[in-house]
Amino acid sequence: MDVELLSRLQFAGTIMFHYLFPPLSIGLGLQLFLCELAYVRTKNLAWEAAARFWTRVFAVNFALGVATGLVMEFEFGTNWAAYSRFVGDVFGSALAAEGIFAFFLESGFLAVLVFGWDRVGPMMHLFSTLMVFLGSVFSAVWIVVANSWQQTPAGYHIVWHDVQGEMMPRAEVTDFWAMVFNPSSVDRLTHTVIGALVLGAFFVASVSSFYLLKKRHEDVAKRCLSIALPTALLFTFLAALTGHDSAKKLVETQPAKLGAIEAHFHTTDEPTGLYVFGWPDAEEETVHYGLQIPYLLSLMVYSDLTTPVPGLDQIPSSEHPPVWLPFQTFHLMVAMGTLMIAVAILGCWFWYRGTFERQRWLMWIIVLMPLAAMTANQAGWVTAEVGRQPWVVYPSVQDGVEMMGMRTADGLSESVTAEQVLSSIILFGIIYSLLFAVWVFVLNHKIQHGPETVEELEQHHRLHSKESLARAMGHRGTSYSSMMDEETR
């Protein structure tokens, strides 16, 4: 058993499981804010019912995201001690900024969002919703900044430290803002956040379409669709644009990754085509069963039809990433993105024409679209992480000086054995399977229950008003349940 392979598999598994939840929290946060904003502006109780419903769904997802995210930080110390020593100064500053600017903001207003409906005014609750959404985005900012620094390091120098008699390298920040705005951070951040917003929009559209198909909660479902479908259309197009910009820069920052995701093995004097699909074979340096569009890769990278794109043969073979996996996941991400754009266009078109509810086939497709969005998000991360191998921190050039990176094999902990990693993978698999089952069960329960009706909210507000009046008059012994019994009688 190879400890490096097992450690990589364990971290990949834990981060992919964790990454089911943060994008959905970010995307739901925006949809929740827009629903509540509509309620504050119109005072229509159907909008309040929608906002209360999505708050409950958001809370379940947020809790799972926090629980699964903590595990990865421990893995840095257990499986990747040498890597943690190397990047500790960089990651320490980024994660400290996340704690100060994101986590405290997000968690500080979360209680008001979840429990403050009848305790604070509508404007304060709307403000809390916005802060929770922005906190989730700011959290993504610092995580993506730290990850982007690994892909395109900047603003640092190497200092050698004596660790138990052995000199070890450590990357130390020399320019904080150069580290933050490294060459890939802005493109990767916008693409990541927009991908999360796409997921949130399609999740709301999926549940709302399900309600229309089952003829339940139709008023709330229609209102949510009026927000979810246009935002899905907007963000799917933005995802394509930001993804294109991010991939285009690879020719300068990570040419090996570009060569891998396009299975471009050989540099020629001719313009370079782009494979739509295929089966790359790194040993034979060819693509089996592939369909290639001539000139397209040159056009997308250089915006002309004449300049050839450098291939993997321009890079030492010891620095080649795997080809098959990033090629397939990249094309899977593009395929899912294209599908989502088409579905969003059709959904908005039929909604604009007023015939959306007659398109049952389209509503069933929309019900399944969160799976496409989650697949695209996961495939994008696999492409980014596998495509930078064998480096865990990519080498860079600063002011004409080549700065050392770190190979993945050099980042392992010296004391961890393959047997220990394998046993923890098995235990993690059992625990995460149970967590996933709980998440699906609770989420399904809340979706099947659905939002309150307008009549239920009207009764709730009447009871709350009576309870508030009783407390103001000094009747502190009057409980909510007794007020409800009195109202029922």
C-alpha cells in the first residue's frame, strides 16, 4: 500500500464530501435573501413563507458544512505535516482572515436568521440574512485565495529552518496583497462563487418545479421560480465566461495542466484543435475515439486561428500530471455547464411566454438539475487539483527569480503509515455515509413538509401579537401554547 496514494485519496474524499455543502449554502443564501427582500418590499405573506422555508433548508445544510469542514484542517497535521510546515505562514494568514472577516460575521448573524423571525423587525432580519450570505461568500474568498496560491504562488520567499537537525524550507509571506491577488485567485474565485450561485438557483428551481408537478404550495413555488430561473440563466452564462478566462490563463501559469485537460501531447506548427470528447492514452500519447474541432483551442487561448498551443512535450516528463482524469472531468464540467445553460434558457423562455406549467417534461428535467450543478462543481475541483500534480505547491518565478515549489510526495507526514491512513479512510467512510443519509433524510422531510400556508402564517402572527401584548402588560405567565389554545377555542 502506498501512503501517498492513500493520503491523497483520503483528502480527496473528505474535501469532495465537504464540498457538497458550502456551494449550496452560498447559493441558497442569495435565493433566501432575494425572497426575503421581496417580502419586505411587498409584505406578501407568500414571500415570507418562502423565506422561512428556505431558512430551514439553509440551516440544515450549513450545519453539515461546518461539521465536515473541520476534518480537513486536522488532516493537514496528521497526513501532510511537511506540507503544513512549508505553507503554514501563507495558510495561517488566509485562514485567520477567514475567521475574522467571514466566520464571525456568518455565525454571528446566523442565530438571528434562524431564530429571529418573531424577535427582530423585518429590516433587521433582512440585514442578518444578507450578512450570513456575505459571510459565506467571504469564507469562500479566503479558502480559494489559499488554494489559488498553491496553483500560482506569489508574494513570498523561501526561508530555511532547522527542524530536528534537518534544514526544512518554509514559504513566508513578503507581500500579503500579492499573495491574495496571485495570478489565478480572481478568476478562480469568481468561477467558484458563481458555480455555487448556479447550484443554489437550480436547487430552488428544482424544489419549486417539484411542487408544481405535485400541485402543492403552488403560490410559493411560482414566486420562487420567478427568482430562481432568471438567476440560473444569468449565473450559468457568467460561469462559462469566468471558466473561459480561468482556462485561458493556464497557458501562462500552468501549461502542463492545460496540456492535460486538452490531451494535447505534441506541439506542432499548425493551429491547435480542441477535443469535444475522447479517451486519452498517455503511454501512446494519443486520444482514442476522439472528436476534435480544428483550430478551436488556438482560438480560445490566443483569440486567433494561427498560433499553435504548446503541448506536454514542452514540459519535462517528470512534471507531467495525469492526463485521463483531468481530461474527462474538465469535459464533464463543460458538458454539465452547457446543459444547464440550455435548461435555463428554456425555463426562462417558457416562463416569459406563460406556458412553463404546461411543460411537464422540462419541469422534471429541472427537478434533476441540482445533480448537474453538483457534478460540475465537483468535476471542476478534481480538474484543478489533479491537473497540478505532481506539485502540491507549483513552482513560480518572481522578479526573474525561480522560486521552489513542493512536490506532493514531499508534503507527507514522516510518521504516518499506510495502514493508519487506510483504517481512517474506512472509519471516515462509515461516518460520512451516516452523515449523508441523515442529510438526505432531513432535507427530504423538510421538502416534503414544505412551507407554511398564508393562512397558517396569518394565525401565527395573530398569536404572536397577542403574546407580545400580554407580555407588555405584565402577564408573563401566559405561554405561547396557552395563547394557541385560547385562539383555537
